[in-house]
Amino acid sequence: MLAGSKERVEALDAALWTYEDASFLPHGTPRDGHAGRQPVWLTTEDENPNGAKLLILVDGVKSARIDEYERVLDIFDGSEESVAAARERWREAKKAGHQLTYWQQTEKGWEQKA
């Protein structure tokens, strides 16, 4: 997971440790070390030290390495600024030839949009 700040990495790290006992997700951060052995790597650096096939982008960050992944998730909130920035990232990814789908969280759950 590529985040925009060390504070965000720390918050995600804490949430993944404490959210719910039954939903624990093994993960690590640069503070923990051993990146190559971590199934999920939380970082602010555009890197892939564990050979991940999935990249999750948060905070509007971009990766120059998206071709290395089988799937990339760009997660953003619904604020006007975030949506506008996400639309620009969408245009860039589409222009680069990536296959794209858009999903939106609704009261019914996640729904694929046009």
C-alpha cells in the first residue's frame, strides 16, 4: 500500500492491528523491517520489496510502477478535490492503455459504475 505520509502509514498500521480480531491482516512497515517477508507492505516509497501483485494507492498518490502489478486500487474519498484528482489519474491510466473499472461504495455495498 502506497500512502501519502508517514502519519497515514502509522494510522493504517494501527487500524490493521486493532480493527477486529477476526479480520487481522498480516502486514509490515519500514519501522518493522523485513519488507521482503511481509505479505502486505505499508509505505510512502514507490517500491515493491515484497513482490506484491496488488498495489493500493491512498491519499491521491501516484506510482510510476503500476505496470509491475496485476491490479491497482486507487482509493479516494468523495470530496470534490479528491474526485477531480482521481479523474485525472483515471485519464492518465486510460491513456497508458490500462483496463479500468470504477467501483463506488453505496448503502447497498460496492457497486460497479460506468
